[in-house]
Amino acid sequence: MASSPIVPSPVVETLPVYVAGRSIESVRAEFGIQDILKLASNENPLGPGKAAIRALADAARSMAVYPDGLAAPLLPELSRMWDWPAEGILVGNGSDEIFVLLAQAFLGPGRRVLVSEHTFSEYGFASKVVGAQVEIVPMSGYHYDLAGFLERIEGISAVFLCNPNNPTGTHHGHEALASFLRQVPASTLVVLDQAYAEYVETDPVQARELLAAHPNLVVTRTFSKIHGLAAARVGYMVASTEIVASVRRVKAPFNVNGPAQAAALAALSDRGHVLKSLETNRKGKIQLMRGLRDLGLKPVPTEGNFVFCPIGRDAAAVMKAMMQRGVILRATGSFGFPQAIRITVGKPSQNRRLLQELRTVLESIPPEST
């Protein structure tokens, strides 16, 4: 095949390719293992609730019809939940799309953006793809350094915050975020990604209160985690009606498919599944933290549905050895932690299997000198 003479945009050459967690299918194909446990991508180990599954199946009968372009069936329930105008809510194809839409609406060449090191890469990606300049704020330990953000806030167009943070699981409580927002210029857009907000047990952020006080704030949530709908790709943002109106201008006409909308709407009312998921996560966190400590490791306390743990070894080698044993976890080299892993909190039997296999693998791979 002849090479193409078409030259990509200079921006494209600066964009790293997103490193996703390994899928069960790819590991099965590579290692020939049938019984595979995946605890790598912060998915809900219980899967979706029965109500969402039924709604998805029923909606399949209408797949010949275009979905509502604004995901209008979801808006009244989200508006009720948040006590917020429906015009101040926008549903997207996962939170990832919302970050890109925000960048398209408010960023571009000449705009500067602050993101933390060791965090979700899509904030930087969304900003760079529209030509904005991304500046990295170093972490303080395994936490966002909010004071470090404020020291560099002058002239910044947007700030992206992940709270709890992926991959470290660390979290800033309500007053810390409120104090931060009071010191951010009103002209700076603040995007608060709360993908794991439902799992927070210690000092949850009262996002509705912060939104009412700060018109420059955008809060994003997802159905991928607590509701178990990662494959459906549904997320949403809550913000001022003016911000949402601008984002709607750059949104594709039918960005969220109809079955996904139906499943998400059903999930919102399935409180039983949410409570069961929270209880599974609460017990699983304790099980994993104790188990990792028993292995001589020091996992970082988490407010998410995953545990971040330094291992003092090449994480990529540990991940490969674990996959050879039929267990997928996440090496965090792509986040800037080449000697750490991230483990999704699973069901009790899943956590036990992971810890047993990890003990064997760690005994076979010696620690690296630091």
C-alpha cells in the first residue's frame, strides 16, 4: 500500500495514545487462558442492575429510531436529584466526551490550562486537541496540591480536578474544595470530575452547594462506575445554564444512543443496586487493604472503588506475570508511577484470588533498588 501524502495537524503529533486497561478478550487471546479475572479498569464487579438491563433490552426494539438529541428522558430525573434546572445539565457519551466538549467550547490556541501530574490523562488530551497549552502542577505526596494550583492560577483559562483522584484514590473534602474555589478567579473555568463521588465515605464534597456559589464551576459525573454501565458510555455535567448553552453548540446531534439513555434512566431509580454496590465496595476495600499490607506493601487509603499501591518493582512486569496467571490489574506507568499498581475493588472471592496470585508473583519478582 502506498503511503498517504495527507499531513495531519501539528497538534496530532503531540498527542499520546491513550493507554487503556487490558481487556479480557485480549488477555485470553495472548495467553490462552479461559478463566480470567479483570480488576483493572475500576468497573463495578456487580455489573449493571436488573432494572438497567431490562430497560436496555426493551430499548433495543427502537434502535431504528434516532434518540433524543439532548437525552431529554434523563433530564427531569437528574434535575430533581440535583435540585438544578434541566437547562443546566448536559448528557454526554461518557465523561470523556464532556471534557472534549468543554475544551471545544471554552479553550483553544493561546488559552492555558492547569492539570495535576499523576491524574486522568483525558483532561490534558481534551485541552491539547483544541490547541490549548497544558501546564502540569506537581503532586504533594499522592494528593493534588491545591495550593500549588493557586500559586499558578493567574492567566489560567481552565482547571481540571479529579476528586477522588484516579489513580491514587486520594480525596479533598468539602471545605478544602470550597476554600480553593473562593480563591480562583471567576473568569477561570473549574471542571470537577466526580466519577467516583458516590464511593466517598470521608467528608464528601457537597457539589450542589459549590455550584450555587460558583458560576465558573462544572461538575461531571458518570454512569460507568456505581451504576455499572461502562460499556453504555453515559456521563453528564452540571453547570450554569450559560455554560451548558455554550457546550450544546459544539455537541454532536445524537451523541448518546437511545438504549444507553434508557439504561441510565432506569439505573437512577435502582437505589437497591447502588446500595449493594456501595456495601460490596466498602467491604472489598477493607479486604484488599488488609491483604496488601499482609504482603508487606503500603497501599494508599482510597475513597474510590480501587486501591493504588506502590510495589517497589517494575509494575509492567508484575502486570504481565499476573495476566499469565489469569488476573488483570493495572500497571500505572502511564500515570507516571512505573512501580505501582491500581486494583479495582472486587467481590470477596475475586479479591482473595487476586491477593493469592499477587503474593506468588511478588515472590518471583525481586524488588528494584531505589
